[in-house]
Amino acid sequence: MAAQAAYAAEKAIGHGKEHLQQDISSYTGDGQSVPGETMKALVWQGKQKVEVVDMPKPKIIEDRDVILKVTGTTVCGSDLHLLHGAVMQMSKGDILGHEFCGVVESVGKGVKGIKVGGRYVASFQIACGECFFCKQKLSSQCELTNSNTMTKAMYGGRTAGIFGYSHLTGGFAGGQAEYVRVPLGDVNLLEIPNDVPDEKALFLSDVLPTAYNAVKDTAVYPNDSVAIFGAGPIGQMAGVYALNQGASKIIFVDTEPRLSFISERFPAKHQDKLVLVDFKKLSFGVTNKETVVSKLKELCGGRGPDVAIECAAGEYAKGWMHWLEMSLGAETDTSEILNEMVEGVRNYGRCGITGVYVGYTNHFNIGSLMQRGIRLIGNGQAPVHKYWEELLEKVRTGELDPLQMVSHRVRMEDLDKVYYKFDAKEDAMQKVFVQTKFSFPRAEGTPELTTY
């Protein structure tokens, strides 16, 4: 079983559970908080339960820390994996949220170039700025900010720490809160210009670079047909970027209400390039009936699309076998979408994986991958630092409009309710802007406040 294999690997390198807890305690200890001062924050209370509660306000504990007053945060589809308990090493009371922007309240004595009172957006990963990968701006692969030993045992190497995303990624408190401590703040904060509102700048934290990386890393060329599995915000923006690379056809594979949202928000001048495939109206693995794979072949001249990009994640089993194996811990992720991608693209096609996969999967069609020369690319957690300055400039000039994916504005006080509605795909919720008591007035052209 995957979980047993990971634990065995952890023990094999001399790190049992007790040592692992000690290994990450520096990120989660009481030394982060200011005695007597509290803030509102969204915390994980167990599988399928999150809650907005009063938590201790963080304080500076390292010389290069920055304390940010959060003026905007959001809910990401990957946050739902935490809600579902699909990501290992969550602890009750963990503050969630890896996308946020705000105003600097205070800085450590070693911080350079960050101004108190200035507006900044944080990258969702925490980079050191000095290691082999950081020097190449591959910030998501930082070698120094995540000391978790199980990560190294499972993946064969460490990746960067991530805000609010379990102790597997370092145990850092997240930004779905009124304040957040940003380690190495002069590396992990990007200044927001006065002409860019928070409602646009916020998404430089994750969604915009992640979707961009999916398209760039998988490689979309002019006249390519592109199938995107998952029509959430990342899938939506990947479609936009693929169009900008010259794609001739964008096929979204998902179901309602997201397909309707995509249809309504898709650029009008490119409507002739848009194709929507509702997987719930197709058969799954049934002989002589239309499937996602057969539909993709039909839509692309019998061969299949040139590119498939996975923006959904591996925890959503379609068939009973994967559901059962995941329930029993025999695998952590389902290979069903991966197989649809590998089998669906043309020979020598390219498949990029951007949706979150935690550990191990069974029944993967490696024979099709090998025999048909399919390129399978793990896009990784997107290296935000590589792209965010470029994307900020596109936002400033109007070339890139993040608001096309924003459906709601909500309050921090309602964030637990928003999680459940987002998970249930209610209210046609795509991407939300979460305001706090520190938020600026609503920017023109953005959604009005919805209260729950």
C-alpha cells in the first residue's frame, strides 16, 4: 500500500514519526504568535471540516521575516484536497491558504528592499533565493525551505515549502487569515504597482503562474489542438494561455456548472475554437460506447489532440475499483484521467500534469505511453518566481485579465461556508476574492460582495 510504503521508506532513512514532528516544529511552534493578540483565520479541524476561528497573531521570529496584513486571499481547488483529507500530515488547527496579498506591517532587521506600508503579493511557495534551483528561478524546487523527511522519502528529493499546505510541505501557517508571517520576505514578496488592484494582483500568487507554467512546460505550439482536463480557474487560464500560443482548438473536459462558466467567459473572438466535453454524459471504459478517449479522437481527425493538460487532480475516482483502492489505502491517487490523456492524445502527443497528485497510483497504462511515444510531463508546483514579473506586466498593460475567472467576492468571516459551497460546485463559484478587515474598497468591474 502507498501509505505503508511511504512510512517504511521514512523509517529506512532513520526518521520515525517522533523525529519527523521535531523536524518541522520550528515552523509551527508557539514562538510565532504574539501573546494576547488574535486574528481571524480559517483552520483545518479534521477531514471535511474547516472553521473560521480566533488565532494568535504571528510575530517576527527570524531576521528576514515580514508580517503582512492580508488584504486579499482566495480558495484554490487544491485547498479542497486538504478539506477532503487527501493530503497527508495535516494537524488540527493548521491555518490554510497559499494565495494572498497584503500590506507590510513590520519587517525583520535583515530584510532588504521591502517597505513597511507597501503592497505586496506573496508566492505560494517559499524560496531561499540562493540554492541551485532558486538561482535558476525554479523556486518551487527550493532545496532549503522544507525539511520534511517524508517528502524526500516519497519523492526522491525535497521541494519548496508551501504556505498553508500541510506539514508535508513544511508546516507553514497559511494566508487565509488577517495576518501572515512571510519567511525570507525579501525573496518571496513582489511589490504591487499602484495601478494594479488587489483583485488582479492576488492571483500572481498561484493561479496565473501555475496555468502559464502548464502551457509553457508541456509546450503548446501554433495550430496545436489542446485538451484541458478540469475547467476550474487553472484550466480556464491554461486555455487562455494556449490560445495566446496559437492553439487552433481548446477542448475542455469537465461537467456542469463549470462548462457553462467557461462558455460564458471564453474570449468572444475565439468561440469557434472552443469545444466542451461533459464527461458525465459519456461512458467510462465501456466497450462500444462513446468515452472521453473516443470523443477526443473524433474531435481531432481520428488521431487525438496534440496536447493534453491535466488541471483536475488525482483524488477523484470515476470507477469503483479506484474508489475502493483509494478507500483502502492501496493507492493515494487514481490514474483514470492520466490514462484518458495518454490514450486520447495523438501518437507522440504531450501530456502535462498540473493538478495535485500526492503519492502513488495503480493501473497506469504505461504500455500506451511507451508504444505510442507519449511525452508525460510532470509540470510540478509552478515556479512562481520565474513568471510573476512577466505576468504582472501583462496584467498592467491589459494583455492579461485575471478577472475573467473571478465569480465572487466574499468575507473572511464566511470562508468556511465558502469552502463547502466551492466543494459542492454551488452558486457557479469559480474563483473568489476573499476580503478581510484590511481590504481596500472594491475595485471597479469586480464582483459585488456576497454574504453567506
